[in-house]
Amino acid sequence: MIKGSASPGASRRGISPKNCCVLNGGSGAWAFEPLAMQLSSALGVDVSVEPRRFNYLLHVEGSTQSLEGTSFIPLEAIRLASDKRLLAAAFQEHGVPTPMTRLVEPYEEALDFLRAHSGSDWCLKYPTSCGASGHRMLAEGSDEPPNWPRPFIVQEFIRLERPEVYRTYCAAGEVFGWVARRFPEGTRVSPWVAHARGARYVRLGEPPAAALEAARRALIATGLRDSFGCVDLLCRSNGEWVVLEVGTDGLFNHVDRDLDDAELECELKRRVANAFWRAAEKVLV
């Protein structure tokens, strides 16, 4: 068990770890197995294929309706984080600053929008992508991509002299871990700054207040503020911070823990464990 884990404290509050688990079952559980084992150690609970009274949900077969109120990360938050179409609507409703984004269909409407806003660059985002898989630039005369989920997400593409994305984390309402994701010097650069494409994390100092406020709005909009999630942001050339997306664990994706920073990785585990047991106390006591 990781030093500083909240499981012993949970026992002192009369909460038995036997009532909790890392829930990881069904045909897709294999994708979460390494994280499941890591969380099991950090939280001091078993990995189970069957739900218990309180669950760190990673994967489960079939309907999740019976898990409402028993999942550390709210089911609706998991659903929002997994689909950029749902995120776009939630961000707009809650006034989260983002690159200009439109949901359009049919595809011809995307090209009409491009022509009407030719002063900016635009991209087509795959709604359920991981690691920027499927994203592409949108250009006049572009063919409609086959089998693309509707509606189409057309988003302003913010070009940077040095491609980089910033990230901060949140657990139990506390924001921490300000990092940048960048391509190492001398390596091939992609417009999509994803870990899967070779970008690596660099820990930074204190985040700007405007970035923290944008992240806070995104976490509240998606219901992740009181459990666990992360926020990816960009800074425009005029200094404005905008949110790209949020991430969390469960069902479809999980937050990247490969940060090349042992201290931050340990802090992430500790904070998630503390947040889990604080949430468990509200359900089990």
C-alpha cells in the first residue's frame, strides 16, 4: 500500500474496505488491468468483477444503472468525458472558455461554416477519440469521412509556435499538478500534442490564475470536481486560456499516469486515494 493512502483512516471511521472495490469486469476489462492493480494497491481494496457498496468503476459489462450513487466518479461525468460532442454542449451551457466549436450536420454544413470563417484554421474532431486518434484538419473540398459519428465537431485550431498542451488535475475539489505536454527536442512534431504521438510531460511551477479558473469551470460543468479528473488547456497568443477537454477514469478511457515524474505520480495516487475514501465515507457511514 502506498504511504499516505487513506485506507487505514477509512478503517478508523468504521468503513470496511470489504465494502469497496475497484470494479473491473466484462470483456473490456483487459484494457484497464494495469490501472486496476495500481488502484487496488493505492486504495487498499480488491479488484472485483462484481459491484460492492462503493466502487471505483473502471469497466463493467452491460447496464450501469444499478451503480448510480455507488460510483466514486459519477457515471454522468464518465459519459461526458468520453464524448466530445457532449462536452461541447456542457461547456457552452456552463460558460467554459474553449476554442470556437460547432456541432453540425450534414457534412456540407461543416464546409459552409469553414467558408464563412476562413480567417481561422479549423479541424474535425473525432468525438470518442483517445490520444487524438482520428482528428484531422478541415479544408475546402475535404471529402466527408466515412462512418463518422454525428453530429460533426468543427473546432477552431489554435496554432502555436511550439505545440504544447497544459494539464492540471483535481481530486476531492483540490486542483494540483500543473504540467505541460510537449514533444522532446529533435523529435517529430504533430499538430495533435498527445502522449500516444510522442509528446511527454514536463512539470511546471504555479499555474496562472486564469488557467485555474477555466479548469475549475470545466470540472464543475462535467461533475468531476468532487471526485477525480484532469483538464487539458491551451493558451492563445493573447494570453487567454481555453479548455480543450476533460479526462477521467472509467468505461471508455483512463487518465494517463505515465508522467516521467515519480513525485507527481506518487502525489496523484495519494490524492486519488484520499478522495476515494472521503467519498466512500459519505456513502457508507
